[in-house]
Amino acid sequence: MAKKATGGLAAIFHDEKQILQAATRCREMGLSKFDAVTPYPVHGMEEAIGIKRSAIPYVTFVGALIGCSVGLFITVWCSAVSWPINIGGKPMISLPAFIPIMFELTILFAALSSVAAFAWLCRLPKMDPVVIDPDLTSHKFAIFVPEHDTGYDSGKLEQVFKDLGAAEVKRMAEY
Amino acid sequence: MPWKTSVKATLGLALTGLVLGVFLSGCKFQPGWGYNKGYQPEQPIPFEHSLHVGKLGMQCQYCHNQVERSQHANVPTLATCMNCHMQVKTDSPHIQKLAETYNKGGTIEWVRVHMLPDHVQFNHSAHIRRGVNCQTCHGPIETMQKVYQFSDLSMGWCVNCHRQPENNAPLNCTTCHH
Amino acid sequence: MSEKNRPEIQRDQTYWRSLEHYNQDPEFLKLAETEFQSSPLREGEAEDGVARREFLKLMGASLAMATASCVRRPVQKIVPYNKQPEEITLGVPNYYTSSYFDGSESMGLLIKTREGRPIKIEGNSDHPLNRGVSIKGQASILNLYDPERLRGPKKNLFNEKRTNKDTIGANWDSMDQDIATQLKKGGVVVLTGALSGVANRAVVKDFCQAFGAKHVQFEPLSHEEVRAGQKACYGDDLVPFYRFDKAKLIVSVDADFLGAWLMPMTFSGQFAEGRKDIETMSRLVAFDSNYSLTGANADIRVKIKPSQQLDVVLGLLHEIVVKKGRSSHAGNGAVKSVVDSGAGAAARLGIEPALLSQIADDLWENRGRSLVVAGGLPTLTAQAAELQIAVNFLNQVLDNEGKTIEAKNANVGLQGSWADMLALINDMKSGQVKTLIMHKVNPGYVLPKALGFFEAVRKVEMVVSTADRQDETSGEAHFIIPDNHPLETWGDAEPVSGVFMIQQPSIRPMYDTRSFQLSLMTWAFIAKQGPKRLQEYETYYDYLRAVWREEVAPKVARGKSFDDFWLEVLQKGVVGEVGSASGRSFRTDAFTSIKAPKAATGLELVLYPTVMMGDGSNTNASWLHELPDPVTKITWDNYASVSLGFAKKNSLRQGDVIEVTVGGNKLELPVNVQPGLHDDVLAVAIGYGRTAAGKIANNIGLNAYTLMGFNGTKAIASGLPVEFKKTGKTYELANPQGGQTMEGRQIVVEATLKEYLKKKDANIHRHHIWSLWSGHQYNGHKWGMAVDLNSCTGCNACVISCQSENNIPVVGKKYVLQGREMAWIRIDRYYVGTPEDAEVVFQPVMCQHCDNAPCETVCPVVATTHTDDGLNAMTYNRCVGTRYCSNNCPYKVRRFNWFGYAQNIEKPLHMALNPDVTVRTRGVMEKCTFCVQRIKTAVNTAKKENRPLKDGEVKTACQTACPSDGIIFGDMNDPNSQVSKYFKEERAYGLLEEWNAAPAVRYLTKIRNNGKDARHEKGEHA
Amino acid sequence: MIKRNKLILGHKDLKSITDDICQPVETPPGKGWLTLFLGAKTLLIFYIIILGCVIAKGMGLLGVNHPVAWGTMIITFVFWIGIGHAGTLISAILFLFRQKWRTSVARTAEAMTVFAVMTAGLFPLLHTGRPWLDFWLFPYPNQRGPLWVNFRSPLLWDVFAVSTYATVSIVFWYIGMVPDFATLKDRAKNQIRRKIYGALSLGWRGSARNWSHYEMLYLLLAGLSTPLVLSVHTIVSFDFAVAQLPGWHTTIFPPYFVAGAIFSGFAMVVTLMTLVRIGFPQFKDYITIDHMEVMNKIIMTTGMMVGYAYASEFFVAWYSGNIYERYVFFVSRAFGPYAWSYWIMICCNVLIPQVFWFKKMRRSIPVMFVVSIFVNIGMWFERYVITVTSLHRDFLPSSWGNYAWSFFDGAVLFGSFGLFLTLFLLYLRVMPAVSIAEVKPVLPVGRDDGHGGH
């Protein structure tokens, strides 16, 4: 994960297979903070880079639990505690009738908390992020190695990428 | 990053606000937004409750004489005013205006201070019978030079009193709305 | 001119009405000094647009102001009285007793006023005769506030031919002067409707004496035929008093005594009384040519055509006198020769001979306790007199005279006569009439053109009318001197001789009008002619008091001083009682001289009055038009009712327009295919087709009086041969009731008397009902209502009462067609049995206030909830109008404000609104509240007096209007309350009980005393 | 292994995919689009005027009455909500089942969902008597006591369900578009475009770590949307099923409504896709006839499910022995005054889709277009039948009546298409109509040179 913006080396490829190889290679070289930039999620990239499973599901679960409890709380508190009113001869706590509310709030809280977690984890939104190459969201693939990564050696890396078929290798002052 | 913080702050604030709002509204958190609390219109004759009630110690029911019998606390007729003001303070221009109107058979258009919507049926006599003081709702009327709306007269304000177990008051919708 | 002939309106500034003027406020019973000080007129004029008191404030619809808006509310003004009338407490109603005479029945009233405005007319519970008030009586409050009333006297600016209708305001003084001068010329005729009341009649009599005038009385529904029959048989020109409560067997030959004949409110009460104890309940047999309300309530109904009416009576007589040889007339040859023509009547009527002889046997069995009646417009055939004589004879044979028919207690006021009217036209034509004064008559509307009323009236030198508007007749008058509305003026009434009622004003005259009686007195005073009392008194009130002192008090004051007596009269509104009766001797030769009926073929006309329109007077009241006919359920129209068989034969469908020709008179009427009608009958209601009644009544329906025929001075309304022609046009009839039968569902449960005697809950299918939880507890009161279907006659009085009490809007025909009628209580009418001989059951349906109300559960905003006294509360101001509650109501009693009805009320009709009931705005749901405002008032009163609420203290509006005591309201938690007792009755059942909505309304099985073993012969589910 | 057909036709590479999909967004609109848009906009303006009249004058302008207190507005609400189901279903459920063919149609289907829900959402708000007070349906703290709402009312469940559904659908749709907005931003030639799409893309760059979170989020949202989409129409069906009205009070309603929703939703997708294929011919390579065929299969299947539900209602009505139920189904619905609407429904929903038994029909664009239109009509009538025929004759025959259809009923029904089509046409111009990022990975599917799909 990219911390405070730093410079580094970026290599641009035209083929999905090449970038997978490049990523594998980087990992073999002991690099750990490098990242790939691709127009779509490339199959196998997570293993290649060594990205761990996302933590969002835990947030989702907690969000869901909160949503469900909020649903239960609101319905019961409003109907039976705050102002109990005899409606249609039903019990004050008409639990079966509250289930749809609880369910909907569960989903709503889970979904929104997941999105919030996603934004948090991806550091989104960003204003005007640095773009290595505008085609990276279309048909090119890039690998970026930050300069503070352990074992960073721009010359060696450049050679490695060139060998793997990089169309271009760029030095980035900032990313 | 400023973005991050602002997003966090916004989310946090919204959530806290929501939770607080829900909790506080259930308690006695009754702000007077949108109600006429404090409304203090000019009256055609600057009648002073502070003088009549506060200083002279007149009973409310002397003028509002039907309040024990009727849902309305009537505004006194001119004849009621003139009971005293035939003799009292006849030199005041206001009293002269009053007397003149009275003698012509006319009447005074007072500006209504306490306005309830048409769909609210409030019964003064029922509250008087239960020993509710005029001041409970109308405030320190005996000190008011010019009458203003003391309570916000919102539904929550009514209900909060009806809800107290010691008042043993009905909480049906039909109590006020029919 | 002197102060004397000023109208009353000018006089009440001072305390001119002294001690005598009392009101009947239940709490204070105070001296009424100047109740008219607080005329709404004065306030309304002075501070238009200013909320003088709560009243005007409540009047306006509850607007958006209702919501918690963030802006200051508009400035409102409070305008106190200058001097407050003592009896008026703002927000507390006053009640005044009074009376209402509709041309046939005099009813005792209790008028509710708020801040000086009458807002509701109810029956006087102290009255010995009527309990409720007729529909027209209740709706007369709309006549009071009718925006189209004349606001002062008018003078007609006639051209030479007197055909134009231009009027200018008239000056009282010069007008009175002109009239008085004219009166002195002689040739005066006072043409009035029937007059009830000692003083009302006395003033006309005095006036006639003063000017040598002739008094002619004309009522379209005149009871002339009854009087003629009485005269022929007994020598008495009167309408006897009938005792339906004492009769065990009632046979009605087209006499709609429960609907629109004679005194239906009184008779409904009597009829219910005679059936209250079910085990000994009376039996009603109706021979019905129109499907009348009486026919609908009959245990045995036989459809006939008008030409068979006499046959029915002779047939019964034949069974009794000839076949069984009963009664003292059995051997009388002359009688036999007449009665013999009744042989074989059953076959001609198309009924089982056994049925007719059964009825005859029963009549004989119950002699002295039976009653045969005939009368009304449907019996006004060419043989109307013969029918009456035959009926009188039958009653004589059955020994009913003096027992269920009381000549001694006759109503002496019903002197209206077609014959006199027709004679008057001839007099006018021949120029004998120089001055015509008309009061409460509308011959211009009623009389067919061919009679030449208009030509005749234009020959009269001066015509004066007291109509309250420029109607069909008063348009022909030189002067229209609008009479005060009955609620604005003094008067009296006498329903039957010996019972006297006072008509007490409850509001100062709203406009510059003058009572008819005072006009007569004024003219006599100016002309200086006539009896002393006519000239002597300054007001009609003084005159009336004098007459009562002289003529009434000696009869009924029972030794009290007149002032005490007068106080009692004003308090109770009615004095005296129905006296005992004795028999009279019958002139048998009257009977033996009648001619046998001729068999007729072909379609016959039946004209009939409805309970809403009556004779068509005072119909500019929207409530009347929107009220469904009790039997057909059609609103806003009259129509030609024909039988199913006839419709089938001529391939007519509901709403097809046919051209009806009766004796050269044509009308294009829509067809109503009516089950249970005789195939040779075409029935049309009168009272419609007004052309100058006002915006509401004008051109609603068609004027069926034009179909009447005349034979000399005899008016014929029924039995005339009818020709009809299809026009190919169609017309939509607005019937708010969708389904006409019960589709085999348990809705109205009926049992025959035999079934009931065997098993009291006969035909009630009970369901085992269980619930998952115990339900809420109701500790204080729990309100409930019982409706005795055996008492309910379906008369619709409750519907109007509810409408008046609860500010229910009228929507008009267009929207009734679209299903937007607003009535909170409706009377469902279902046909049972075969369509050809359909019988009718009625069921009033209002909100059932279910404990497990389906409507409440589905309201998203808690606008409808349950109160701790068991009411299903509807909070209008919370309602956003999803209408889900209406969908989920199994009884479909909820009504939605599709448009802003309340905002469209034309002034001053808004003064009739009840300030205790919120006027609903557009977009909210409304429904029956069990008159929660009445409950609250009663509960608060009891609390104020530190006592428990008494059973019967809360009466709903529908309950007070019911003439037959069919609706009972009270506390179900009180085991001794009347309603609890009804609930415990075995014939009590809940509507759609199996749905477990737990309604707070119980219906009690209708019992049909038709002698059959079972109600449903062919697999009909009950 | 069964040979798969290509999911994307033509000899595309990654760049040409990007170009193809971005083209409508980046070039000025053609005549066809403009004509359609002007038409839709006119209809929308008409719709706004009509709604203005209804709000200003009252619900009485519509044909609702006693006893039919719900009419066109609720019918059309359910109709649009139903249509709104296919989008989420295609994108979420088919995503969970790893149905790769969904990628080409998912975006547009989701857009359709969002717009359909927006169109639908207006109806319950406007069909109230006092729409300006609709906010009372939300449990917000207030000065009335506080007075809350009735959580037992299915309408309140609706409030929660529809607003949750709208929120989650929009979020799902938007999250799916984030990488594509980044593409559009990167391709942007002018600064304004760049700024707008840049803001919309939230600064997305497509780093592998972000893609990892992204895929997880997408999976989660899909997982959450699936029960949600099923619950929404279940809850909408509760509006009817929880009431006690014969014809409404039916336990089969939830699955029946969901099946009907999928049915109508797919029909609408087919309608719109055929139109998109005509309007933007380059999309033919992405939305292939194979896609259409699969959807037609689903239409036929769900059509039969709906048909089964129709039949089972009759069975249950008969089997229950309840006279009110029996009356509604055996007298009123199929043979009563509204029988015509019932038989229109049966024809359109059950009989006509049977043509899809034939492969030729399934793959014929004109046939499927016509059938999908019929299905849409039929599904509108299904709601008409449920709402009107059940209400018009219930327990007490005295209160029976007929729906008083008025000009305004037709106007709100057709006007709602103005709103929907305007939004949809705008969407086609400003947003990538096919998911660029999702289509690329499935490019090799069915190709001999690729490594095949999974």
C-alpha cells in the first residue's frame, strides 16, 4: 500500500502476461511495496504481488450487526417504549412485523459500511492523482516500485523490466 | 490528507447527530422551532395583565368568566370591562376609546395570541376542573404587561404533560383531535 | 308608517321579548331574554373574515396551517361581544324545542344551537308521538342557510301579459299599503298548504273573516281520499289516527306509512313498538304497486298494480264475509253482491289462494287488533274513494274502528284538497278572484300546464306570495314577501288533536323577511278590519300566546296558571297527550253503493312520493338529493321503475331512456329495472324536476306531476294507462350501492318467526375464533353499538342526521357515479328471494370500531389508532392519505376527501357546520367516529358534576334520529347498560365475525313474521 | 467440455473495446438519439404538468374511488419496481453465479434498475392525498410528542425497502462505474470533462491493491443485493398479502411477485437492449444475440413460473373453501367485469412467451422485441388485475363498485415512461453503457487463442 507519496520506477507493458511475470519477478527480488496498475483486475495478480485478502468483509459483518440492532431498537423503542399506542389490537412489540425493517436496515448498514471501508482502505476519494500513463485505464499495464521499498535499485529494475518486455520504463518523481 | 479527515468528520458527525437526535427527542428535548412561542402582538388597547392581575389581584375568572363552563376561555365582553371602567380611570384615552366603542354598541378586535390549529380541540373547563393553573400553560401572566405566548403549544408539549402518570390524563388521539 | 308593520327583524334591539322566552338548556334552564341579540348576520356582516369566535375559526377547513410550519401563523382576531347574551356560553350548545310540519306530519324538534346558530335538528325525546325527525325536517336547516333565499321583499315588474320575471326590492311600507288597499276591494283568496296548529289556523281564519276572504288549502299529498272515505262511511271529514302499535296484523294497500304517507315518523315508532317483543310481534302484509318502504318492511309483500287495489280489499272481504260467513254482515245480500266481485281475487293477483285466505283468517283471528290501511298517491286512482270505503268497511267488519283507528285523535289540519284547488282555478279564470295570497304552496310547479294555472293567475289583480324564493309560482306574484324560515319564527302545530306543539324560533331572522302570519296581521291592522285580536297584537308571538291562552290552555293546562303552562310548553315543546278512542257507526250503504273494479290490462302508472323529496317543496338542499332512495338506492334522479319481466319482454336495460305517454302528457325517463314490481306497473317519483327551486334542485330529474290525469275535480295519480316508446338514448343513474344481493354470504341474518321461536340464534353461523394472544384490556368505558335489524325500517333518517352532525360533504351526481359518496353511515339494501318477488332487507353500516381493526395496522403514520375506550380513532390532521386503510377495511366504511369539498361550501351554508367536528381538508380519510364529540361532551359533563356517566347519556347522531329505536349505543363494560343487554341477546351477531376484527357493533337478526317454517327454501346460505 | 460461444464478437483488442464503449460518450449525439430524447423529454414535461395538476387539485382527478382506493399509481409503482429488479438480479445474482455473459448487459440493466426505481418511487409519494406531508412516513424526531410511525404497516416496510433498495442499487451501480469513469477521465480531451469524470472516478487509478479491495467490495455488494432484491419485491407483495382482502391475502405472493419482477425486468432489458443495439450498432459486438437468447430463456422460464402462480391461486382459493376467496377468483377475476384484463394478462404473460421454445424465435430480434413489449403490457395488467379486481368486489356486495378510469390515469402511466426514458437516454450519452473494466477480462472467453473462460 502506498504511503506518503514518493517517487519510484514505473514500467509499462502491453500484455497482461508480461505484467504478471514482472510482478512475480519483483516479488522474487524481495520487493514488497510495489504495486501494479491495470485497466481491469488481472487474474492472478494478487498471488503475484502477495496481496492479502481484503478486510472489508469484517466491516460488512459488523455493519450488518449494527444495522440489525438499530432496526430492532428503533422499532421496539418507538412502538413500545417512547409512545405505546394500541394499533389494530396488536401487541406493542409486534416482532414479526418488525422483521422487514430490521432486515432492510441490516442490508443498508452492511452495504454502506462496506463502501465506507472500501473508501478508507483505498484512500478514496483522491483529488487529481498522478497518472503514470493515461492508457493504463484502457489497454496498458504498469508496475510501480516505490523508491523506499527494500532492495530498490532503479538500474537493476529497469533492466529486469526491459527484459520482460516493458514498452517503457519511467522514473516517477511522485506517485 | 484533508479529504480523508473531512470525510471522516462528516460521517462521524452525521452518525452522532442521528443517534443523538433519536435519543434526545424521546426525552424532554422540545425546542420551539416553528412554533409561535414568544409571540407578543400589539393590541388595539394596551391592556395590562400585570396591572389587573399582578397589582390589583383580580381573579382570572372575573373577566374570563366562562372558562369553567366552556372549552373556550372567553375574552371578556366590553360590558365586563365597563363594569369597573364606568368609574375607574375614565380619563385615560384608552378607556375613553373603550367607553366610546361600548356606547356605540361596537366591539374591540383583539389580536389573538394563543392560536391552536383548527383540528385541535382544547377544553379549558376540563383542565380547570383538574386544577391546572392558568400559569402552567400561559406562564407568569400576572407579570406580563403585554401578553405573549409562554409555551410553544406544540403537540409534544401537550403530550408531555398528559403523559405524566400523576396527571392520569388520556393519551388518545381523540382526546384532542376529532 | 307606524312601528307596527315593521318586520320583526327591526325590533329586537330592545328587550321586547320579556319573561316568556325561555330556552331549554339542560343545564341552566335560564331565562332567555334576547337570544337574537347574537344573530350571526350581524356579526357576519360586521366582521367578515375575522375569526370572531371559535366558530368561524373551526369553519374554515383545517388548512396546511395545521402542520408544524416554520412561519408565523397568520394574525387572527378575537372579537368579544359588546354585551353577552346571558344564555350563551361560547362553545356550549343551547337546545330549543320546536316543531316542524311538512304538510302532513307535525314533528317535535330539539334544535341545537351554537353561539346563536342552529346547527342540528333532532327529535324531541319528550314527544308522545315521534322520536326521530324526518329527512326533510332535518334537512330544513339547509333551507335556513340556503344562499338562494330572498333577502327581502320583492316586487315584480310585470309587462302587460305578466310573462317576465324582473323584480326589484320592495319597500315594506308602500307595499303593505298597496296590499291593504287591494284587500279592501274584496274577492280575496288565501291559498295555503295544509296548516297545522291552532294559532296558525286561527290567524288565517281571522284574516278571512276580516276581508271576507276564502281560504283554500292545497297539498299535492293531500289525504283527500282518506277524508272522502271517512266522510262517506262515518260522516266525518277527517284523517283518523292509526295505531300500528296496537295492531297485531297490519294490511297495507299501497299506504306507505313507513315511508312517505301521513305521519311516517310516528308510524315507524309505533310499528317498531309493535314488533319489539318478538314473540308477539305484529305481522305486516303489504299489497304494493310501487316498491315502497312499507313493502320493503313487510313480512308478506304482494306485488299488485293500482287497478287491483280494490280487488285486494274485496277479495279479503269475500274470504271473510262470504266464504267463511263471518261477521254480522255475513247474511247481508247487498253487501254480498258487492263483495262477490272479490271472488277469485287471489288468481287475479297471481298469488296462492291459500295465502289470501290465510291473510283473511288471520285478520279475522285478530279482529279488533288488526288494521287495514290504504292511501297516498299510489291509491289516487279513478276508484280512490271506493277503495277507501272498502277499507273502512273491512276495518268495520274486523271491529278495528275505535281500536286501531281513532277518529277522535284525528289530525284536523290536513285539509289540503285537489278539488278545491281546481275549483279555485276556475274561479280565477272567471275573474272572481281579485287578490290571491299564497303561502306554502307551489301550484305553478305541481299543477300540469293543461289545467291553466298560469293563465288563471294572470287574471288576478294582485297576487302575493310568501315563498322564500322566486319559484315556479311566486314568479307570478306581484309581491313576494318572503316568509321567515320555521327556525326563525314562532308558530305551533297539532299532530293529532289533543297534542299541541310550539314552534320556537332559534335564530333571529337572517334577512329582511317577515312571517306570513305577521303579514296577515299587518294588513288587517292597516286596513283596520277584522277581529280585535288580529289587529290588537303587535307581533305574531303575542297573537299566538293569546290564542293558546284562549284555546289550548283550557284543554291541557290542568289548572296551571297560563304563565306556568307557557313555561312548560316552551321547555317541553309539546303538551297534551293522545286521548282514548271510541268507535263510530258505519254507514253500510256507503259500501253497498260502490262499483266493482274493472279488470284492466296493460301498463299502469304509479306516482309516488319519496322519503327524500316528498312533494317537491324545499328541495334545494343537497343532502336530500344525494341521499339514496331507500329501496332503489338511486340518488340525484327520478326514473321509471319497471319490473324485470317487463324489461326483459321489451329488452330494456337499466338506464335506457323511454318516452312515457300518459293521457297525452309525455316524459322521457330513464328506466330503473326494479325487482319485485308487478309487470304492468311503471312507477315514477314525484318531487323532482323543479325549475326554479335553486341551483341544487333545478333540473334534477323530471316533473312527474305532469303525468297526472284529472276527471272533473278529481285528481288521478295512479292506475292511468301508460304507453311507452324506446328512444334509443341511455342515461346514467347514480346508484352508490354496487351489489344488490348478498351473494349467499352471512351479512344480514334473517329468520322467520317460527325459526326464531325454535332457536333464538337461528340462521346465525357462528365461527370458532381464536387468537395467538390475549389482546388489549379496556378498563374504563368501552363503547359499543347494537343495531336491531328487526326495528330498522331503512328510512335513512340516520344517514341525514350523521351528515348534519359530522359536517359530511355532498359530492354531486358525477362523483356518486365515480364512487366518491361520503356518507359515514349507509343503509345497505339487499334483495332476497326470487328476483320477481324480491324481498328486501336493510342493514345500516357504519364504522364497526373493530378491536383488531385491520385499517389501523396498515396506516404507516399512526393516523388511525385505537383509544383506550375502544374507539377506532381517525386523526385527520395526521393522515397523509395513503388510502390503505380503506382497502383493508372489510366493511368499506372509510371515506376519502378526493377534492377539497369543505372549501367549496357556499356561504352562508357553512353556518350549518358543527364546530365540534373538524372540517376535513382535501386528501384525508374520514369515517364514523361513534360521534366522539358527543361522547367527550357527555363524559366531561359527568366528570364536572362528579358522577359516573349514566347509561344512555351518550347518544350518537344516528341513534337520536332513528324513529324506531333500532340503534343503541353505550358502554359495553357496564353489564347493565342497554347495549350490553343487546350484545348478550342470542340473535346478536357481528358482521363478518369470522374475520376476527372484533367489531364493536352487533347486529340483531331480522325476524320475518311470514308464517313460514324456514327463511330459505332453496339452498341459500344464510 | 462444451464449446462456448464468444461473449464478444469481432476481433477486438483491449484498446478497441475502450474506444467502442467510450465512443457514444465522447462524440456528439446522432439524429436518432436526439429525436428520441426530444420525444422523451416532451413526454416528461407532460408528465410533470399532469402530476402538478393532480397535486394541485386532488387525487380525485384519477379514477380511484370507493372501493378501489388504489389504482393506476400503485399499479404502475409495482410495475416499475418489478422492472427495477432485473438489473440488480443480472448484476448481482448472475455475478455470484459467475455468469460471465452478464458483463455486457449488467451496466445497462443496473441503470435501468436505478431509473425504474426512481420512476417507481415517485408513485407512492404522489399517490397520497397530501403528498407534501410524505415525510411523515420517516421516523424522525419531531415536536409531536414525539410521534413515531407505525412499523406494522407494510407501507412503512415499503419505505424502508424501497429507499434501501434505491440506495444500495445506486451505490452498486456507481461502484461498478468508478474504474470506467477513470478511463473516461484519462481519455478526456478537455478540462471540464476531465474534472467531472475525475471527480466521479474518485481518483481511481487501478492499482492492484485497490482492485483487490474493489473486487471484494463488489462481491459483497452483490451478495448483499441478492437478498435485498428478493426482499424488496417480497415486501412490495406484502402491501397486498398482509391486507385481508380476498385476492390479496395470499401466501404465494412473495415468490410470485419476485418471479413476476424478474420476468418483467428481463422483458424490459430485452426491449431496451434491442433499442440500444439499434441506436449504437457498435454495441452489437458486446450485446450479442447469445446474450439476448439467454435472457429470452429466462423470460420464458419466469413466465411459466408466473403462470404457475396464477394457477395455484385458483387452486388455493378452491381448496380453502372460503366463499370470499372463491368468489374473487372464480367469479370476479376470470369472468367478472374485469375479465378482459385478466385474459390480457394470461395471454401476454403465459401464452405469448411460449414462442421462445423455438430457437429461431429466441434469436430473432423482431420477435423478441414484440414479445418483450407484450410481456411488459401483460405485467402491467397483472398488477391491474391484482389491485383493481380484488378491490372492486370484496366482502360486502353493497360496497362493490368499479374503477373510474380517467384521462389522468392514462396520463400518469404514459408520462412515467417520459421520466424513465429521459433518464435512460441521458445515461446512454454520459455514462459507459457497458462496463469497460468488466468486459476486458471476458474477452478471451470462447476464443481459441485465449485461455478460455471459467
